[in-house]
Amino acid sequence: MSIKHKIIPLGDRVLVKPFTEQDKKTKGGIIIPETIDKEKPEQGKVIAVGAGRVNDDGKVIPMKVKVGDTVLFSKYGPDEVKIDGEEYFILSEGSILAVIK
């Protein structure tokens, strides 16, 4: 996967490539049906991150996620965008529920 355009999210936003059906296979090779998966939060890989949130004092609070992290995020949090024909999500760092190690 390569993005032709360089995308730099602003503030505390994160660009995430959602996992495809192939990425959602279990270790045993079983594909989780879409109907079951709809009830679970989404997962994806962080492609780009913004500089961070600015607090009331004007200081930038650095991002806790970094490029390459696999994240779990609220399914209602992201904005869907298409870049170079591929689907990505832009979401606030606050919509990220966890980093999966």
C-alpha cells in the first residue's frame, strides 16, 4: 500500500487504513462474518498522525499513537475518505480506544 499524495492530518487527527476482510481472518484462517463484525469496534493501521492537540495554554500535547500502530477505534468516530482509490478514515485521537500490540 502506498499513497501517492502525502496526507498530513491536522491537530489531533489520525489517518487510518481500515482492515479488509482478508485482514480480519483469525489465526486459524476463519473469516469473521460481516454481520458479527458490525457490532464490534473497528480496527486499522495508522498511516499518518497530526502534530497533536493544543491545550488551553497554547501548548501542543504530543500524539500517543504513531505511524504503524494497529488501533481499535469507535465505529462512529471516523470520517471516511478515498485517497488514490483506496478507503481511509480520518479520526480524532480521542476516538481511538486502544493500540493493539
